[in-house]
Amino acid sequence: MTNEKDAFLRELEKAIRHHPNKVAIMKEYETHVQEALNEGRFDEHHAYQFLVDTLGTPKEIADAWKADAQLTPRKMQWLFVLLNVALFIGGGLLTLSYNVFHWQWISIIWSILTDMASIVMTIYILFWGLLGYEIGREFGHSGRKLLKRTFLLSIVPNVIFMYLIIFKVIPHNWFEPLLNVSFILLCVVLTAGLYPVSLLGYKWGKKASVS
């Protein structure tokens, strides 16, 4: 490493010395700086100024990470778990209300959502991409295990719901005209693809954390 690069990283390490993820943060920035040098984005004699212009001063970077430290992995994990549970509870209450109470305003909402099923599913997929992105952005390299744990916990309502549908614990006529063999297979395929979507979001977020 050049002296200017060394100086920048030494100052950064000193500035974040009390951060709980200091080792992972330094590894991220060392990798990012080396990749930038390999790509020819700066020359060795102007490394420090380039890094300051691109990333901010070591103190600015450290201050940003200290602020992010308030969001712990456990808080992030349960935030997304509870958000997914809330989505299922909301959907369950809507379905129950539509099939039991037959309120007009519920029927209107139900009709709109069933007509926009593909859009709703796309938004839901993006939710899982956001899960990965936020974990990657907040926790970088150390967030990979957190992503797996969060995904496994968050996917539980999806699996339970599919089980209840497939084994007809929930009446199929509740979901007409959506529920058919093709739609069920599509849901299975999309569920299987949620982790790759989350992983892609994680990689994007991890890159954004040091860009």
C-alpha cells in the first residue's frame, strides 16, 4: 500500500476505534481502496485527496458509522421479521373481513388488490430486496449471517400460509378467482426466489456502504 493510502486508513482506524464492528469496517474500506487503485481511479501520489473527495474524511466516515451503530443487528433482524408478520396479519384480516362481513368498502379494496395481483407481488419481492440492501448497507461484510438468520425467521409466515392453502385448512374459495394450480405454482417459485433477491440486494447494499 502507498503511504497516502496507509495514512488515510490509519486515521480511519483511529477514528472508529470504539465501534463494535471495527474489524469488518476496516476490511471493507481496505478492499474498496485497493479495488479503486487496481481500477486506476486514482494514482498513488494523490491517494489521500481522492479518498477524501470520494468517501469523506476519516472523521466523517467514523461519525456516520457511529450513528449507524445505534441500529444493532438484532434490531434490524426483528424489524424485518415484524414487518413481514404485519403484512400477513393485514392480509389475513382483509381476507377474513371480505369473506365473513361482506362490507362494501372491503369488497372495493379486495377487487383492486386482486386486479393488481402482479403489482402487489412485485412490490413484495422488492420488500425482500430491500431487506438484503439495508443489511448490506448497514453491516457490510459482517451482515451475511444476519441476512440468512433474518430471512429464515421472516419466511416462516410464508411457509405456514402456503401449507394452510395447499392442505385446504384455509378454504380455497376465499381466494377466488386468484387461487388455481398455476397461481400456487407461481407462488412456490417466487418464494424459492426470495433469498436470491435478498442476496442480490445485500451485495448492492454492501457495495453502497463504501461508495
